[in-house]
Amino acid sequence: KDGFEPLGQQDVSAVAAADQRMLDGLYSTGPVRKTARALVSDWKKGDQVSTVVMHWSAHESPDMVMWGYYLTVLDCTNGDHAREKEGLLKGLAGTQYDPAYFAAYAQSEQQKANRSWADHNARMRSNQAAFDASQAAHRDMVNGVNDAQMGIYRSQSESFDRGQGAWVDMMREEQNAVNPYTGEQFKIESGSQRYYMDQYGNYYGTDDVLNDPNVGNTTPHEWREVPTEP
């Protein structure tokens, strides 16, 4: 990174194992060896520290080798870096993938492969048939792998964002809540079973399920219960 000083790098086998689970779920035509690696590096510029995780993958078949990579980047201040980096790596290593997605993807690729073979057999009467089928199969494989990896990457990013958000809320002892007057979401201190808010934005929490702040209330405050999410 421009202007950043490298602090060090190392392999992260736990993240590579999670990426390998994704690769192993991808549909393949014929024998294909799939390999995933993950490398984490730290960079510093002033008080800012960045952690970069490179996700590298390779697909090796008897006829070709295809490889690629994408990056996950965490930017934070030096004081928060160790904690945020730990949360990032734990989130990436704990990523789980939906088997239903791989099943649907495999079925789609099998159908495309069947159509490709049918087209290939129909074109075998011409001298150009073998070349056309080879090119079509190559394009299908490249596009299929790229589409699948992008879909998995988006799913992984969304899953990680949700997991990291929950982890941050836990560390801050906060949870999601909805303002009963405006419908806007905001963060509220966790630890109580029920919360109440008045029209001025003041709120409090209680574990007394029978508590009703409006009973016997002689102040101008109107209290409404605050909906919360775990």
C-alpha cells in the first residue's frame, strides 16, 4: 500500500481451510485439483494500521491451470488493531457455506455441460466441431467458476459483516433497538429484559416484566416500550 510500512506476514491455515471448503463445494468437470491458501500481512502508516488477507486459489486439471485471488482489508487505528484483527480472522475462519447453494450450482453446471455435449455432438460432422466445443467448454468453466466465486464472496462478505457486527455489539455490550416514536434503528445498552423510551429520546431498561411507567405517571413524559433485537 502506498506510504505504508510492512510489519510482517504469515500464512493463516484456519482461513485457508474455510476457503478450501468453498472450493471443494464447486462443481468440476473431470479431474480437477483445487487448492486454497490464505496469507495475512500488516501495514502501518502513522497511527493507522491495515491488515490485508489475501485469499489465493488454484484449479489444476490435466489440460490447464487457472488461479486467482481476492483481498479482505481491515483499516483501524493502532490501539484497536490487535482486537479488530483477531475478530476479522476468527470471522473468516468460521465462515460456513450453504450446501443448498452448491447443490443448485452443481445442477446448473451439469445442465450446461449436458447442453454443451449435445451441441458438440451435433457439430462433430464439421471439421471445426472439436475446436468450437473446446472453446465453449473453456468459456463455460471460466465463467462458471468466476460466477460461483463472486457469489460465494458476496455471501461470505455478508455473513462476515453480520458476524462482525454482532461481535462488536457484544464487546460494547450493545444491541439493536427501534425508536418507538420514529421507527429509526439505534443502539441501546444490553442487559435488560425490557426498555422504555419517552418522546424526548430518554430511555431506561428494567427486568421487571410488570413494570408500566405510565401507571400513576404525573409528568409530561409518555413512555413507550422499545422493540429490540438480540
